Amino acid sequence: MDIAENVRAVQQAIAAVSGGRAVTLVAATKMNDAARIRAAIAAGVDACGENRVQEFLEKYAQGAYSGAPKHFIGHLQQNKVNKLVGRVDLIQSVDSPALLRAIGRRAVALGLRQDILIEISIAGEAQKSGIPPAALPELLALAGRTEGVFVRGLMCVPPILEKNGSNRRYFVAMRQLFVDNGEKKYDNVSMDFLSMGMSDDYVEAVAEGANMVRVGSAIFGARNYAAPQGSAAPAETSGNIL
């Protein structure tokens, strides 16, 4: 698996549909070791995103992310906020008022401001994190009253793609939500990033307005969940994957 070649292929695919817009390529580094992460950074990814707090901390201690911004892209429990705030540049998965407040309290205690994205449950799937689209204005208003946080945009994880399926309608809905709320004035809010699209649908996402994508298997190869953490899987899998 040539990570540098894969990064170039992803960058070229993005460029082909972006219309010249800048698109941040986040390498989804779950289950990849420090050496593979460094290879992706050297190849030109814009940031690294981890899904699990413990995995992030282990690789952080190894200096795995040196030279690239660090994002947290997985579900975040409130009791783990203190382990991330001040260590990551962007928390992409804020999905409740309680989590937003907890991040703000920790950031204030550290004397800093934590950049975040609000995660939207764009398809209303009960098993996934995210707030309903209708709840977004209320959460943005809360962010405006909360010290220590700064909302930089929106994120979503769309449904798993079925064969010959498409997430385009969800991306269109996210783009409209992003535009509509970007026209409103909230303190501590700047709609800079629309993070949507993963390895099996990032091209579609960029075509519909994403300016940040989270790509894992298209860079590192499919994950082998039976292998030890940090190992790369040799074979491709199906479904909507990072």
C-alpha cells in the first residue's frame, strides 16, 4: 500500500470536482500506527483525525501527528473532554448542549478557546450521534453564550451506502443548513467548514459543497478489525467507511 500515491489520488479526485475551492483533507487515522500517519503527513494531508480518545493519546505521546493539525472526529463522552481540550485543534463531533458546555469549561480553565464543529444527524438515524437539524439554531445560540468555545462549522456522518446508492441528498441538505445558518449572526460562531464525505463518498460530498473531508481507507487501505490496533488491513470492505 503506497500511502503517498493514495494521497495524491484522493487530492486529484477532490480537485476534479471542487471547482477550485479549497478542501481540507483530513486523514482518518484510526487503527494506523505512527509511522503510517507520518507517511500521510509527508504526502500532504492537511490534518489528522482520530476517532478514539485513548488511541489519540497514545499516538500523541509518540509524536505521530507532528507537522499536521489534530482533529477529533469520533463520538466524545463528557468524561473524556479534559483529555482532548488543548491537545486537539478541532473537535468535529459536538452533539449536545452538555458536551458543548463541558468543552467550554475545560477551555476556560486552560485559558484558551477550543474550535469545534456541530455534528448533525442529517438522516435522523437513532444509532448515530448528532443533533437534529431543527435543533441547530438553539445550539448555536448556546455557543454564543458559552466562553471557551468557537464554532467553525458543521459535520455529519451520512447513512451507510447500499450498492449503487448515493448520499447526495443528505449532502445537499447539509449544504443548505450550512448556508442558512451561516447567514445568521451568533457570537462565537463562524461557518467556515462543512465536514462531510468519507472514503466511499468524498467525491460526491465535495461536488455538493463540502470543504472538509475525512478519508481513511482510501489513503491507508481497509482496516482489519481482527488485527492488533494500528495494523493496516489488506482487503477492502463494503459500506460507508472513513
